[in-house]
Amino acid sequence: MKHVTVVTPCFNEEENIEAVYNEARRVFSTIPGVTYDHLFIDNASTDATVSKLRSIAATDPAVSVIVNARNFGHIRSPMYGLMQAKGDAVILLVADLQDPPDLMRDFVEKWLAGAPIVIGVKPESKESALFFALRRMYYRLVTRIANVKLIQNFTGFGLYDRKIIEILRKIDDPYPYFRGLICEIGFDVVQLPYVQPRRKRGISKNNFYTLYDIAMLGITSHSKVPLRLAAIGGFFLSGVSLCLSLIYLVLKLMYWNSFTMGSAPMLIGLFFFSSVQLFFIGLLGEYVGAILTYAQRRPLVIERERINGIAASDDASSAAAEKSDSIAPAA
């Protein structure tokens, strides 16, 4: 009998945590021949999320919980949860129910038919039209400049076979762009479209910084095009500056007494080239920051405790032990 682990990252989701648990339980009760367990990885929530998870885990042995020592962010924590899953396949399901749990049934069906990766893509969304349009523009941009074929409108929601998880473990990226890694490894991906619903309870934990962080991570992890454009742009602008300088020199020599350059062109040129330099320096800084993060090789997360036993397989636990501090005894 096949076994699937559902991994749900959460942070301050006290209004949704019971609903997502009940939905996963309902869906898997309708899938014959497949067992499941549900692993929640909490990013040091400050509300009642952890206490509710304790209550759920106390009544259902299929539920286990990892509580992080602090908030390690929306990139590292989900990846660590995937690495700790013990199933023959792993499903990443967010806690806010904006990814439809019923689609997990189709994921499992495609997986049992032989697909190693089955994902959900959201070509439509009931969220803010402006926000969704900006998101689509980003997906199109990063898809065009990436050195691998990325999947548009894909946020990580999907099923991943055990062999995919083991490949990701070997990559051992301390700050992974998960959506890009799935495309990087090269396996065939089955895509199932869905319409993203509005969040019914609670508020999104994403803000401008978190969205900017993942956007820049996608670019710096999978494309050198911005650096090449900076080099080409610098060369082009230096040529334009040289041409303008020659034109001003010729005009001054021809009309020595009547031609005056004035201060406006100098000020405009100064501010323009200064802003271009700052932009290119900032872009270079993003790549340097990515290199620094990779060179530091810090663990994805540090655990505070695990609830309901050890969720990971023996191999996963050994790998995690090398990357994190000692694990507290199970509650």
C-alpha cells in the first residue's frame, strides 16, 4: 500500500489550521489503497496555531508537528518540511486553503499512473486583479530570462515522488527557489490547472519584502541575463556619452561665442548616470548576497520541538541532524 505525506507550512494560521487538517483527512478518506500522514511545520507562530496543532496531534496519530525555534521565512521552512516527510510521495499544501485540497485526489491518481511530479498551476485567480496581473508579469519575465524552462503560475502546490525528494536533498541548497529546482532537475511534470479562490479566513502573511525576496531569488538562482544586460547597458551608455561629448565639442568649436552648454544638461546627465549606477550596483548586490547565503551553508531551520514522534524517515533524520541543532524529545 502506498503512503503519502501531506506537508503544510504554517505561521499564525489559527483560523485555518483545523480546516486544512479536516480537508486533507476528508480527501484521503476517499482515495482507496493509499494511506497518509499530515506533517505541519510551524514557523514559530505567535497566536494559537501551535496549541491547536497539539490538540489535533493528541487525537490523531497520523498528524505530526515540527515547531521551529524562530520564524525562518517562507522559503526555508517549507523546504525543510519536505525533507522530513516519510511518504512514498509528498504533497505540499498551504494552510490558507487557497490551494484546493480536492485537487490532491487528482495528484495521487496521476502519481499512481506513473507521474513523478504532479503540480497545480493557477492560470486564474479570484484575488485582486491588479495583484494577479503583476504576478503574471513577473512569471512571464522570469520564464523568458531563465536558463531553464520555468513553469508559469506555479507556487509549489503539488505532489512529488520520493525519488524527487531525494534528488532535492542531494542538491542541499541553503536558500532554495523550490519552483525553479523542480524544473531544474528535468523530470516530466504533469500540470493540473485550477482557479485560486479568495482567502476566507485570516490575512496573508506575505508583504512587499517577502514577495520581493522570492522574486529576486527566482532571478538570481536561474538567470545571468540581468548581469549581461548591465554590462551591455554600460557599454551602450558609454558610447552615447562619447557621442554627445563629441557633438557638444563640434558645436562649441563652430559657434564659440553663441553656443553655451548650460547647467541643465549637466544636472540631468549626472542624475541619470548616477541612478543607472545605483541600479546596477543594487543588481550586482543581489547576486553577491545570493553567493554569501550559499557560502554560509546555514541549516534551513532549527527545530524547537517535534510533536507526535519523529516525522522523518531514518535517512531524512540523519541528514537533518547534520544540518541542525539537536532535536528536542517528542511531546
